[in-house]
Amino acid sequence: MAVAIRLTRMGRKNLVKWRIAVYDRRTRRDGRYLENLGTYNPHAKPEEKVALDLARYKHWVGHGALPSEAVARLLKHTGVLGTA
């Protein structure tokens, strides 16, 4: 099973939040996920924008899950991973 770490949309109109989750690659964007790793809230203070369970993220990457381009860019830009 090919596994990806990607974003799914939550929240309401004009006040969106994103969930960082692990998915089977064939699942649609807002479909069922395998595990929730954290959230991204673009409306929060800069230090509170990304909440991520780093241990579980590293576990999934170690088992072959690939982050989407958006997730990799987000984590690198916010400094959560340093070099994603």
C-alpha cells in the first residue's frame, strides 16, 4: 500500500484549518485517513501555526510514507523539521 502524508481541509467557509494526516494514496482529499499527525492553522500566531506529533511523523516517514509537496514545503518553511 502506497502511503502519503498530506493535508485535508477542516473548518468553515473563510476560516479554514488543515489537518496533517497519513493517507492511502488512492483516498480522496477529505476521505478516511490512517492517522492524524497534527494541524495547520494559517490564522494563528506564527509560533502556533503548526502542531505536529514529530515522533509519529518520523515513524511514518521511516516506514516509507512520502509527504506531499505542500506538507514538505509547509514544514520546511515553518521550521518544524529544519530541512524537510
